[in-house]
Amino acid sequence: MQFLGRRKKLIGNFQNDLYDQCLQFYGQPPLENISLTEFETFAVERLKLLKTVENVGVSCGKSSEQYTKKLDAEISSLNFPHRGGISEYEKRRKDHISHFILRLAYCQTEDLRRWFIQQEMDLFRYRFNCLHSKHKTDFLHKNNLKYETVSAEEKKNLKDKLIASSYGLSGTKVEEHDVYKVPFQDALDLVRTRKVYLLAGNAYIPHHEIVTIVLNDFRTRLSKALAMTARSLPAVQSDERLQPLLSHLSHAYVGQDYSIQKNIGKISLEQIDALSGKSFPLCMRHLHKALRENHHLRHGGRMQYGLFLKGIGLTLEQALQFWRSEFVKGKVDADKFDKAYAYSVRHMFGKEGKRTDYTPYSCMKVILSNPPSQGDYHGCPFRHSDPELLKQKLQNYKVSPSGINQILELVKGMHYQLACQKYFELTHNVEDAGFSLNHPNQYFTESQKLLNGGRDIKKEVDMSQRSQENPASLWSLKMELDRQGISAK
Amino acid sequence: IETYYDPACLPDLLPIYYRRLFPFSQYYRWLRYGGVSKNYFQNREFSFTLKYDIYVRYQSFTTQNELEKEMPKMVPYKIDIGAVYSHRPSQHNVVKSGTFQALEKELVFDIDMTDYDDVRRCCSAADICSKCWTLMTIAIRILDRALREDFGFHHLLWVYSGRRGVHCWVCDDAARKLSVAARAAVAEYLSLVKGGEETVRKVVLSDPIHPFINHSLSVVERYFQQYAIVDQDILGSKESVDKVLALLPEDILSFPVSNSRKGGQYFDKEIMLQYCYPRLDVNVSKGVNHLLKSPFSVHPKTGRISVPIDLKELNTLILLSLICEELERPRADEAEEDDMKDQENEQEAGERRRIRDYKRTSLAKYVKVFDRFLEAMARSRKGEMLKKSDLQKDF
């Protein structure tokens, strides 16, 4: 405490009051200047945190021990405020600033807003529940959340009714802890499910449920704030320094981008058919099948599949041969191919036009941009296919009925990447994929790793030997990060 | 109380109804809500179903007078009330796109007898009789209590729908301002019977039993014996007994009843609720812009008027034709006297005629129920204003 006190004197501006609490409502935007580097780093790190919140929330129950452990670990490793420890000033500042930056990136569409609000709410709920009871009350006071408490006498009169209405409420709990009285309109989640006692238009909320009310408040405020942010966005986007950063963030993929292929030339064209069944994610398997059957793919499909093939190691010459041989079987003759389509293949490899070396699409990009229409085969089958058709396809690929159900459940919950991960687990016969799916090429690499088990273990032994020789070498550190799929740019 | 009704008589009877019986001044008084909000009546949407099933939306009126003149002219076969919008509904096309919004509306509930077809034996579809009307009584008692005691609403107007059910209009300020989410939450809180054709066991109870369910059960228990066992005779045939048995836990014969399935110990309560508990359509209650049949509107298929229900008397129905017939009889005597007075003042005469006319019919007592409802709201508004002016220290 003394440490913080001294800091207060040193810095002494009103911002410090904002940061004297571990958790905040993000009511006021930050007012300081920061560097562009900090701007980007903060944003990317918060995005990683939110993605972890999403993944962990679906794979473990939100109140399970595993959830707590994993989320704790991620919060610590990314340097976000954690359970009110000491020297948290920098972390809280980062928490504050990064939240507001992501608002800019995620306010633009309904889908983005919904995702952002959901993850921020889950994160907030987790952090609020970690607070001590006293700190919870402090938080309510500090943020002017004036929830009226019920008098001891009223509590006594209503005790039986309260116990019969609220889950996990005992007589002692009613006596010892506060019960709050809020207008029923502020407790809709509890009213809808009839998990609360109502009298004369008020909902009687036991202390341990107050988080639901606070969350409601949080959601309402954030929703309004995002709507307002969206309106002032054009002004922000006109800043040339910020515009590329922000648009990159909302489609952000925070891992390896597979722009540097490690296995160039290691795949032969004859292997592709077999590989498509074994190691391709469903979207690419689908595209490959459509290409083989129709001897054609439209632009969206050519881009998504073509870049993927580049990512798994095809050379430009191989790619040209691959596409030409297929298209020629269809309505396109060799000449037309060379004139029209070859150009776009070379374009993909950075040999034409701007000479940008295009990177293979991440899952986020496939899911969020360019939805397929009639006659298209690109996109994410978990996102873009009708569930009935998806089910049929999975049945054709011999996925078990219970597996199909698990996948469909995940799709219903809009967890498309987790559905694909489940598809991985089912087709490779493993319980846990062992990685967090973010990129089709990652799917391929992981699949190959699993299927060619032996070779990779040897590689790992080599690596650990190397790092023992040079424990602190940047090279070995980078290898470690690469293995975890986190880019250390 | 059934009399022969022929829909073909509507074109003749409806104009009379609108000219001489429809209680315009009470209707206007209701929808104006004391004039506290500017343009509240003017921005209200009405929709009319005209002859030949022509449906027109976004009707709105500026004054009571306009309403009184237009209705007998347009002769709507059906009248629905919608939301209070941000602008006059009749001008919704000229308003800047996106700014025409539904702002407020009463919280409404629709209980339809056809939703109970799987559990009533006396009638089906649109038929109702004294035996199944009890279901409406039960529904009204349960919902009225919950809306008042649990949700704190005070101004509830229960209305017979004209054919096969009842509507509830919750008119409190707070109710009219509720969001879609809040309306849905209230409707879900009040829902206990869930599932469609493929669900056999539609009520599932488990510990702890919420006080709301206990209150509802005590109402159902009051009526169950007479309604289900006697009137509906649910144990009177093999078919209906089988239906009841289908709701019992499989191991009922082993004593004591085990908790092998969720809440297995409450099967008796579940059965009673499945047969009697009110069945709501959440979608009717959810939407702020949802259009619902207006009180005092005629139901073209039955000729009956949607009259307010006095909660002290839940058992009578009325026919439009009946009213008009009653009307014809006294006419001849007073005709001369009326005509002389009418020379003096056209409007006053119309007003006087109308007041006299409905008072001569059984419509009178329903308008009285409506009046009492309006009085209560007016008193409450006055109370609010006094409170406000006290706070502002106006004298």
C-alpha cells in the first residue's frame, strides 16, 4: 500500500483515481498520448486475451476449475490486472487503453459488436467474481451503482419466499449477507428464468447474484457506447496511421501467418487428393472436391484454396500445373488458361502487379469476409453451410453420429473454429487437438505432425538439445514461440 | 344466451353500432392517458379490416371528433390498436426513413382457447361453452394476481376477445414504456406450459418451487375438481384416462414414488397445471408494435363485441345483434321528442342520442366497467402529479 501511496504523490493527476481499482466500467476514455507501438501492442494483447476467453469459455464450463486456471494464466502472461495485486498501475492502464482501442475496431458491424460485448462481459464477470466481497461492494459504490439493500426486518419476513426463489440461497445466507432490491426491468435475465423473487415490481437479488445485475448494466452501457463510437468512427478512420491498424484488428489473426513456407517443394501434386481427405480442414476439402468435380472454381474459391496450397508448400510452377490441368478438363482450353487464369495464380505468389506476397487466409478472414453465394464453394462450411447439408457432408465423410451432434451444437453456438477443431479431433481419432485452431494451414501442419508422429518427435528432441546449448538465444526462443503458434513480431 | 347470428347483417348493423353505440368519449379518454404526453393519441396507430377483407394500417386521428366522424364512414369490420409512434402514423411515408419508430404501447396478453385443445373435451377450435370458460376464469385469476402483486402493475383491462379467448391490456405508465426484452421476460416468467405436439409432459416442476408457482397452484386447485373431474370428465373415458396416465412417472406403482426423474415427486401438481394453467403466446406480448384487437371492436365472425370483463363476474357473453334489437323497440316512443331537441344542436344531439342509446342496452354495464377502469387511472395520474408538484414545491 505504501508503494501505491508514493506513486500517487509522484504522479498526482486525476487518472490515478481511475487506476486505484482493479476492475473498471470503462466509463471514461483515456486522455493521454501513447505511441503507435503501444497502441498496436496493447490492442493485439487484449485481442489475444478475449480470444482465450472465448475458447476457454466453450471448452470448459465457465465456473469450472479449468476455466479459472487457464484464464488466470493467460491474464498473467499477457500482463493484465489480476486480482488486485501490487504494482498493477501499468497493467490497469493497459487494461483501460486496450479496451477503448478495441472499441474502435469492433464497433462497425452487428457481428463484431456482438462478439466484442460477449467476450468483454465474460471477462468482466470472471474478474468481478474474483473480487473479495468487500471489494465488490466498493466497486458498486465507486461506480454509483445504487442498488437498494433490503432492511433486516423485510428480509426476515420474506426469508422463506427468498429461499424458494433463488438458487443456492440458504437461511443463513439471507441473514448474513445483503439482499438487494432493484426494479424488475434491471434484472431481466433472472425474471425471464424465474430465478428471483418478485414483489410489487421489484426483484430481490441475493448478494451472490448481484453480478448478474452489474453485468446487465455493463452490457447496456457498452452497447450504447459502441453505437456512439460507430458514429464518430469516420473521423478516426481518416487518420492514416490508425486506419490500417484498426481494419487489421477487426479481422485480426494473432498467430503465425504462414507467409514463409517451411516445406516448399515437399508436397507433390499426386499427394493432394489423399492429403485432402486426411489433413485438409473441411473448407479446403470441400473446395478441392468441387474443383475436381467441376473442373472450375470462381474467384473467391481460387483465392482461398490457392493461397492455402501455397501455404502448404506448393511452388508457383506446381500451382500453375495443378490449376491448368484441372481447368483444361473443363470448359477452359490451355490458351485461355494461360491468358486469364495463370495471371491470377502468379499474382497470388507475388509475381505480378503490386508484387505483394499474399498470405493464406486465416479462419477469421474466411468466416467474416466475402460470404459465398450460389455457385461458390469458398467460405467456412461451419459458418456458411445450412446445418442439414453440413450434417450430410459429415455423414459422407464417415463422422460418427454423436460426433456430428457435437459439431452441430458448436455451430449453433456460433463457435465455428471450435467446430472445425472438433472435426479435427474426430477425423484424427484424438480426444484433444492440442492446439487452438485459427488458421487452415495450421490445421494442415498439426494434422501432418500427428500423422507423421515419429519424425516430429525427433525434431523436437533436436530443438530442445539446441536450446540447452544456447538457453537464452533469441533463435531458440523464437522456435518455442513458433511451436505455440504465437508470432513474436 | 346464443342467438342466431348472420354475418350478412354486418353491413347494416355496423353503421348503427358506430353511430349510436360505440363509446367514443370513454375510448378517447382511455387512449389520451390524461394528455400528459403530447400527441399521445395523435401518434397512435389503428388498423382496420374493411369489407371484403381489405386491411389498412397506419390509421391515426387527431381528435375524438375525427374518430367519431371517420368510423361510421369507413365502417371497419375489425379494429386493431397498435403502438404510439414517434410521428403520426398516417404520415409515416413522408417521415425521414429510419426515424419513424414505435415508442410505447400497453403490455398485452392474449389467451386463446384453441391453445388448450389438447386438454379440453367439450369443445374444440373456436367453440366455447360454460364448461371450458372456466379455463379463462383460471387464467384471469392467475395472471391478474401475478401482474399486480409480483410486477406491481395497477391498471389492468381484461377484455373478452369476441370469439374464443381474453386479452389483458396492462396500461400503467411503466408498462407502456417496457422494452421488447422486458416484455418477453415478463411473458416467460408467466409461462409454465411448454412444448408443442411432440411434447407429452408439458409442465416440469423441480425444487425449490417458486412462490409464483405456489400461488398459481392454489388457484388451479380451487377449480380443478369441478372443472376437470366433473365438467371435462377427464377420467370418464378410456381415451382421456390414457392421456392422464401418460403424464405419470413410469414407476408410480412402486411406493414411495422415487425421484428417478427430475422432480418426480410433483406429478400431481404437474398434471393439474398441464390441464388448467394459462397458455400464453409470447410473441403477442413481446412486440412494441404488435397490433391487437381493440376493446369494443366487433368480431365479424360471431357478431360479439370485445367487452371489458368485470372481474367480479366472469360468465356472460354479448351479441351485437342483441343490442341492436333491444335498441329498435323503445325507439318509436321517444322518436318525436328526440327529433325536436335535435333541431337545436347537431353535435349535442348526437352525443345525447349516443349516451341514451347504449344505456338502453346490455352494453351499458360493460361501459361502466370501462368507466371504473378509467377513473382509477385518472386518480392515479392525479396522485402522481401531486407528488411531483410537491417535490417541486409548486403551490
